[in-house]
Amino acid sequence: MMEYTGLINKYKINRPLTDEERQNRLDPAKRLDVSPNYFSSTIRVNSRYLEVADKYYGWKGALTCVMGILTVICLFIAGIGADIFFVDGLLGNPDERSGNLVFGAIPLLLGICLVAALLWLISRECFRYTHYPIRLDRERRVAHVFRLDGTVLSVPWDKVFFALGRGNRPFGIQTWDVRGHVLADDGVTVIETFCFALAWPVKEELYRYWEYVRRYMEDGAAAIIPCTPAYLPISDRRETWRFGLLRLVLNLPGQTFAQVLLSPALLLFSFARWLAMRSCRIPVWPQSIEDMCVVDPGDPCAKDARSNPPNLWKTM
């Protein structure tokens, strides 16, 4: 679901772990009795590392679309206010100027303030990065996380406190996601938080995604390749408009009625997504990380978008 915790309102850090986080802890050493699901988030996999997209990637464009429409409305309101303020207030009938100045200033200032806030929200998706990948280095047991500001966090897998996290409530629905908390030396204080690719109201689905990434780190690429039918073609290029629309539709897996019902909105989102992607840079890992993650030639487990079948619409 559309869920922007961490993108709009930041994760709370420099705080102790909560009781809820401890109760919802995900133990990397504990195998869950669920069927792993990649939820259309995998970019590439091989014997050395697994690379997945962030949780904001799936719905990218939705925020831009909605805020863009609201921006146009607010500009219209500000335009009406400007007309009343400048034409009727400053240049109009002297007996009515004071009233027109007040009635014009209110919508003008309100419109300007709202436009500024909406443009800030649009900038959360636009003029940044196309996605924020997470690379799980199985050989060194390190998680590399591409941060929102373009820097990279590298943290030992076994030192991360994984847990289900409570997100915002889009449309009044409580959502959860799979978070990794980096702890201080005291083992209690959260100093940084990152999130995997799925935000969903049903915890059981999150367990399936967690089991997907967990099994890679514990059992290797062969354990997850059978449940990875396709890979995102975004590692070194911007997605096409057509693929962006497909990825938006896949945010509602198995919900054909909802996909059809929301198809007009998804179509609108896809155009905004295309524009947002064109304004963003493609993330590039530092050379030091690339040097640590060299894939052996002929690795039989090496899969990426080149491994995709011809008809992705029927596969993903």
C-alpha cells in the first residue's frame, strides 16, 4: 500500500527499542513456516548478493500525481486571490479597496503556502533517485543500504535488529513493514532504521517477504530463485512507462477486481511516475562496494532482468 513512513516523516532514532518492536522481532536464525514471496521487488540475485528495491519504489508516482493535482487547484485559488487583491484591491473602486485587499489576501496567501507545502511533498519523489536499493552481501553477511541522501549504510547482517514496524494509516488502514534497526553499542538505542520493500496491512504477507530475504542470507540463492519469476529492469536504467504501469498494477497482487476498479487512477499515476522517474538519478553503488561484490564468471545463480521471460505481464 501507499505508505511513506521514512520518506515524509522520518523514522525516530536515538531512542530505545520499544516493547512492540521486541514483541515483533524477526529472528534471522529462525525459519518461518510460510511460503517466501518476492513481491516483485528483486532487482538481481547471485551467489554473492541479493539486491532488492525499497518500499517507496512500488507506488512511486502516486504522491506526485495527487500532490500535482492539488497544486493546480491551489494555484487556481491563489490566482483568484491575486486578481481580487491587485485588480480590485489596489486598482479598483477606492471605497471598496480595503475589503478587496483583505478578501484577496486570504486566498492568495493560503494558496501560496499550500503550493509551497505541496511542492515539498512532490520533491520527496522527484529530483532524487529512481529507487533506493538494498544489497545483501551473503558472503560477508553485510547489508548495504542506499540512503535517501545518496550515501550508503553498510552494517553487519547479524547485528541488525529486524522487526515488523507500524507505519502510517493510509485511508485509515494500519500498515506494517519489515524494518532493520541499527543499534548503538549498548544494544538498546536505535541509531538508524532502514526498511525493506513491502508495506502491507496483513502481517502474514510481511512474514512471507521477510522469509524471502532471510532464506537468501541463510540458505543461498538456490533457495529463492524458484520463487522469483522476474526481475526489475532498473539496476542501470530508468524503467519505461509501460513497465511503470505494470509495477503499479502489481501493488495489488491477486486483486483483479481492485485492479480494474482502480485502473483510471493507476493510469494517471503511471504518467506521473514516468515524469518523476525522468527527474531522478539512477543510484550508483560506491566502487568500494562493487569491488566487494564481484560476481564469479559463470555463476549459475546469477539472475537479473536479462533472465526475464518475453511476456512480463503474465509472469510478475
